[in-house]
Amino acid sequence: MERRLYSVVGFVLLATVVYFHWASAGRGGWLGLRIPIPWLQPKMGFIRRNGTHFVETDGTPVYFNGWNSYWLMTSESEATVSVMLKRGRAMGMNVCRTWAFSDGGSNALQIYPGRFNERVFQALDFVIYEARRNNIRLILCLVNNLNAFGGKAQYVRWAQAAGVNVTLADSFFSHPNVKQYYKDYVKNIMTRKNSYSGVTYKDEPAIFAWELINEPRCLSNSCAPFLQAWIAEMASYIKTLDQKHLITIGLEGFYGHERTKKLGVNPGEWAGQLGSDFIQNSFDKNIDFASVHAYPDSWIPKADHNEKIKYLSNWVDSHLSDGEYILKKPVLFSEIGSWSEARKNGSNHREVMLKVVYDKVFESASRGQAGAGALVWQLMVEGTQRYEDEFSFVAGQHPDAYKLILQQSCRLRNLLRRKGKVSKEWPCSNV
């Protein structure tokens, strides 16, 4: 009996050594060997919602300070992914939003409906696996409203190629065939078994939430009822597949044209003509928290710095109030983007804008209200220039932004200390 026990222990130790040797060797493993063992993954619980707050499984409150790096799955280097996640963690951030879609073409994740590129799927596996190893949670977006990486227009083209009579991109929200393509894709994502960890996506606690679509818009308001019905149908469908994860929409936060008392909060009349409505869309029972974006520089480009600050302040206040008193759900500002523009007084436009959002989220959280966090758009590392846009930056090259992000991470975590919940991770003693 004793000899048998030693044999079992020896096997377990050998498997553990091989696994971690492989884990440090990158994709393909050590000598091509890959042993995904779920019970060897770092311990992590699922995030739940309790009213207007996010909580750990044990009821501990959670506040999020994070970032966007949409490009993680499409990065050609695992080392680059690892560096980005480690740098985010070093700034005290605890959530990253990234794409879990790439539609159309031989190098896409979904080559065509039901056909997947295993190499790209394994790249997504690695992102999730590495996030968990760095104690970073992920918001995974499932499709793009825009044409980049295929988007909803690609789904419509697939339907057209199959002989379906669809013409407009908005048919994505209404045609049964196109909707089924999306459902089939979602099911493949939820039931995917991670080739690195052995954990099925729907059972993976490093995934914080599923996002239905990035920035849903319609070509006209006539599509608004279809968008609302699509949100309800897809959120309900995901809940049948996965009861462990939270769901959000991916809204920019615009108010619909019929919400007359709120139209003044929009950046312009155009924003009320896109078919989306922050309150109605987010109110669905299967939407766990509200998502909001903020891009004053591109939404109101002719406004000066002070006008943009005033607009942004009102935009954030309005949505935090909606979350607290109408939706009664957490509000996460999941994209905050600003140009890097030096001011005459020495301040930087991006840091000033980001501080407005950070301060208001912190004040809301301090009062125990709906402010749940904010995610900057977007962080990069050296060598990722191909994924840049006008809002991208490497935090380490912008000391003021780096310090501001770290300070926000620390003061949100310090709220837990005031509530008797002390986190030992990412010490903030030097901030």
C-alpha cells in the first residue's frame, strides 16, 4: 500500500513538473508536449452582481480599474501578450477587455459559419490562460458592429452567399438565419475547452463577462425594435449556455430619440438616431451591468478642451445616476479614449479627461453607488504599432498617465480596507 501511494505521489509530481515546464516554454509546449490540467490552474472565483455592485463569490465587493487591448488574440507573439498582461497588473489593474472574434478569411478565428481556425483559437486559449496566471479578468467581446475583423456585415455577407435574401447590415439584428450564425458562434465559444488549461470557457473564472457586440448601431431608427429584441434574445440564449458569467451589451451609451429629457446629454443630434437607447437596452433582465464609452475628442471634435471636460463630466454623471436609480445595476465605463495633446499649462489632455472619469467613478463607489470602474482605451506595448489608433499609448512612455492609472487602482482597492476587506495584492504603499 505504501509503495502504491509513493507511485501515485511520484506520478502527480512528475505531471506537475512537466506541466509547468511546458507552461513556461510557450505555445507548442516542451518537446511538443501539452498537458492541460484544470486543477493546476491558479485559484480564482467568479464575479457576481449584487444590486449595483460586483462581488466575489464570498460577497466581497469588487471595483474594476482596467484597460482595453483588443489585439491580444491576433498578436503574433505570446511573449507580447504576457508582457501586456504583466504591465497591466503592475499598474494595479484587474480587468482587460479584448476581442474574442475575428470573422471571415483564412486567418480569422471564424473562417465561415461553423468553421474555425484552430491556430487562432489556440491564441485565444493562451490569452485566457495567461490572464488567469496574472490574476487579470477578461471582458470578451463576441462580435463587432464595425467592419474591422469582419463584424456584423460579414455575417450578412455569409447569409447572402448562402442564398438568403438580405441586403442591409442591419439584417444582422433581425434575420433568423443571421441570428442563428451568431448563436452557433457563441455556442462554440462557450463550449471551447482551453488547450492550455483544460478548462471550458463557460467554466473559466478568468472570464469576467461576455459582451454581446462592440458598439451596436443601426443605420436608422427603424431598426431600434430589432436591436432591442436581438439584445434580449441573445442575452437569454447565453444564459441557457452559461449561468456562471455576467453579460453586458457593449453600448456606447447614447440615449434614443424618444428619450427627450436625456437627448441633451448626447454629443449631438446624430447620436439619438442610431437605434440604441442606453436605458431601454440595458434594462433587459439578462443584462447584468451597463457599459458606457466616452470619446469627446471624436464625438465633439470642434469643442475646445474646457467644453469637452464639461461635456464628459455631464455624460458620466448622467449614466451613473441611471445605473443607481433607474437600472439598479453597476455601470462600467468600458472605453475611455482621449488624444494625447499637451496643454499650455503643462497638463496633458488625456490625463485631464481620464481623471474626470476616475474621480466620478471613485466618488460613486465611495458612496456605495453604481460606479463600478473604468477601462482606458487602449494600452499597447513596444512592437504592437500595427494595432494602434489615435487613442493608443504605451503607459510606461507617459509617466503622468501611468501614475494616474496606478493611483486609481490603489484608491479603489483602499475602499475595501475601509469596508474591512483588505486585499494583499499589488501593494500601494508607495503611491
